[in-house]
Amino acid sequence: MPLRIAILAFGTLGDVLPYIALGRGFIAAGDHVRIATHARFAGLAGAHGLEVAAIADDPEMLLRSPEGRAWLASGANPLRFGLALRRVLRPRVALYLRAAWEASEGADAIIASGLAVFVAASVAEQRRVPCVPAFLQPVTPGGGVANAFASAGGAWPLAGRLGHALHWHGAWALLRGSVNRARREVLDLPPIGPGSPFGLDHGRALWLYGFSAAALPVAPAWGSGTQVTGYWFLDAAEPPAEPLRRFLDEHPGAVCIGFGSMSDPRPAETEALLTEAVRRASVPAVLLSGWSGSSGAAQERGLIRLPAAPHRWLFERVGAVVHHGGAGTVAATLRAGVPSVVVPHFGDQPFWAAALYRGGAAPPPLPRARLTAPALAAAIGAAMRHTGHRAAAARIAQRINAEDGVATAVRAVHRHLGREGRA
């Protein structure tokens, strides 16, 4: 009998794409999937066969808002990140909880992304179905891995078990009032006490991690209830823009520069910095504006600007990628076997920047708040000309391309629900 899976995926495009890929995996196994996500991603999810419960909340507009920009400006400081996240989430907790409740009607299990776990366990409690937290970065103790949001890239003393405890109990202290109010008003449930962050089960529940152990080695200490599956990739179906194809034919091995969904309060200043860095590095470049608000498509000698491009196709054709260190972009660069230059902005990005550097696939990170054209030019040169970075990225790519993270995750959920042999 097919399962009915509810997936809750909140955040930017990079936060949502892996869960659409996961949904496709369940559909391929014969299950029915309904995803609760932002309205701007509803068409994409629907095109891949998922039933969609759309949320009228735009993540791009959120990141452009004063509270969103304060969140981006929190950098690698976990306390500032948590306080800014509270200002972002508190007005949205009830909205997200209602969306999760509606999307999970009739579900056999609820799979929750990082931003969705704040409400998912409450909905699963009222529905009396399992909640499966599914993360793109490590946030549980053990395994010899720091907490991605409480380690400042793993460079300070809270990188161990204490960092994980502070992450969960700190987030719960900041959001407990809002979550408990929404539980009462929407679900008619009693409050959760201070010792049980968000009502999540850190012991018996299945926890999925959609990254590869090739990118982030994990010790066996996590145990069988925590499954590192490999990445959940969803590749763009549309072909690349013809001007981009021609540009790369003429400039093989160009550098690609883009910060994805990171909004920018001074886009013209940033674009000038990036252009100057490319000039100093003496390399052709593809500039992807993303959500930065910088100028649209244009081309000049040795440089092309585009809003976006399919990562898999593009990254396999460039000499290095300068990016923000978002989990999805990190995955795409590693699969392509291309060196990175990471310019982390906030959140888990410093963590991934440090992981790529330690793995040899990138030179030292360049935090966004201290980015200069000379430093970026030097890092681009190091990434493109240091054969060790490309060799390390190629070794990691070989392992990643031998994995099927989606199928592994689907099998893990089926086993957890007693449906072995379905996928």
C-alpha cells in the first residue's frame, strides 16, 4: 500500500530544492507526496509531480526586509544569528504551523526541513504520525561533527557537544513562547516544557542528513537512528542560455561568481568589487546575480552577467566557483569536482566554508564582511592554479557521484515505517 508523505520545506530556493528531489524519490517508489512550501516554488514542485500546499510567504522579500537583512548581517556569531532568526520566525510560526497542519492531512509521516522542524513535531503529535527531521547540515550531537550553526566554522570551543546543546536549547528559549502559543491556538495542544526543544525526539526518531560523508566525514557515534544518505540533487531541466554557452566555448575554464539567494543592500558596490577582483585575477568570469539585486543580463569582453544558470551544467565547465557556502551550492560544486572560493555570509555558511578548506577543495574562506577585491583575486588565482584544490575536489566528486542520496533516504524512511522492500 503506498505511503502518504508530507514534506515541509521552508526557506530559499537552495533550502527547498533538495526536498523536491526527495519528494520525487518517494513518488518513484510508488508513494504520494504533498509538500508545503512557499508559493513562488509551487510551480517547480508541481512540475515534478508533487502535490503542493502553497504558503503565501516570499523568502526573497523576507531577506530584503529589515529583519531579513539583520539576519544576513549576523555573520558567524551564533547569538546574533539566533536573535535575528527569532525576529524573522516569531511572526511566521503560526503561519507555518497552519501550513504544516493542512499539508499533513492523511499523511503517514511528516518529513521536515531545517526551518520546518520548529513546528513539525507539534503537528506530528496531533496527527499521531512519525516526524522525520531532515537536514542539509549537522545539528545533532555525536559523530565527531560540530553543530553547523553554533561552531563559527568549527574554530572556537563550542564546536563539540556543548555547541549542539546550545543550538537546540538556545533556539527553544528564543521561540518557545511563539511555538506554544501556536500549539494552543491552532492545534489545541498543551505547552511544551523548557527541557524538550520543539518536542523533537532526539533518541528514537529517524533523523536524515542530505549530505555526503565524502564532504563531511562522520564517525559511527551517531548510531543507526541518524542516516547520512548522500546529497539530494534536483537538476534543472531547462537548457543553459545560448549566450552563456557561446561565452564558455570562447572562454573555457572561466570563473563563476554568484551568491545565490543572499540579498545585498549595496548591489552596485558589490558588483564593482567582483568586477575589479576578476580584472586583477586576469580570468574570464560568469557573474550570477541571483537575489542580490544587481544588474541584469549583460556581456562585455571576458565577462558575462546573468540572473542564474543551471548549476550542474555550468559548474562542470568552469575553472572555479566563488560562492556563499550555502549547502546546496557546496553540494553542486563538489559533485562537479570544481574548486571553490567561499565567501560565507551567515548561518551554516562559515561551517561549510571551513569544511571545504579542510577537505582541500578550497583556499581559506573570505568572510563577506571583510571581502576586498585584492583578497578575492588572490583566492581565485589560488583555486584555479593550485592543482591540489582541483585534485581534492575531484576525489570527493568521485565518491559523491557513486551515491544515490535520494534512494537511500527513501529506503531509510520505509524501514522506519515498517515498509522494507518498497524502494
